[in-house]
Amino acid sequence: MADHNKVERLAVLAEAVNGLTTSPLYAYRQENNYHSVFGEGNADADVLFIGEAPGEQEAKKGRPFVGASGKALDEMLESIGLARKDVYITNVVKDRPPDNRDPRPDEIELYTPFLVQQIDIIQPKVIATLGRFAMEFVLAQFGLVQEGQKISQLHGRPLETEAGYGRVTILPLYHPAVGLYNRGQRQTLEEDFQALQKFL
């Protein structure tokens, strides 16, 4: 059973993100009847997945990874005996940027404190980054020496570091979307998820 205090603290944060009128993406959210996408899952999860930003399907539903790449992520989780409800899934940026463009530095800066607080509340053993953007953000956030290396060099390699609450492993993974278009990449992704299983 998830810690009630953690659930409440996450709910308060989610409400703050929802009311973030100072976000450069807020007007775009309102114009399109989109939702903010705070994250979802088990507040006591051992594994926290972090992606870049919500896409159109996610913004319409207010949930992370619900489109085709979300289905791919669910399949990857199943392959190592996990369900979505066992983990926590979020993004660096909590609102959809127009036309799926990369989030801008000012947007990243605005949403960063929310992600940092999510990590502190959930206290995962493993932070699995999904895609290059999330990997670069997390490596920089934790000041890891691997910062600046490519995802092709680091994917599937556990990186040990310290969080405010203790030891945490950063595991860079390719974005699940890569497996949709490239069978070889999907196999790589499956193998990398096996690396994740060692921590369960």
C-alpha cells in the first residue's frame, strides 16, 4: 500500500502544476483543451521513469505515455514482470510544447523543481530515463561525469549516484518510440529492460 503522505504530497504538487499560469505553455494548453501531465503510478515505486514532455495524446488525456510509445513501454514493462501500476512515470516538462518541438530552456527551468520534488517524494531506487533529452537532463541534474556522452554510449548502463535520500541508480534507456520504427532498436530496448530487472 502506497504511503498516504506521499500520495497527498504528489497530489498537492500536481495541483500546482495544473495551476501554473506563469508557464509559457499554459496558453497553448488552454487553447487546445489540453491537460497538464504531472505523472502517474505508484508513489512508493522502486523505479521512476522520466521522459521528455507529453505528446498530443498525453495532453488530451492528462496521462503520460498513453499513445503508441506508451503501449510499447507497457510491453517492455510486461517483459520484465512489471505493470504500469508498479512504477511511476513522468516527464521533465509537464505540458505539451507546440508541434512536439523540444522544450526550451526557460520551460525546462520552470518545471525542474516539480520533477526534483517528485524524485524526493517517491525516493526511487532506480531512475530510468526514456530518450536522449531526459537522459541529458538527469545526468546534469545529478552532476554525473558521463554528462555530455551520447545515449548510444550509455543506454542500458547503470550509473550509481547519490540523491538527497540516499543511493540511486540512473539507467539511461532509449525512448520506447524507437522500437516502433526499428526492429533492431526494439531488441536493444528489450535487452536494456533486462538490465532494469536486476534491480527489482
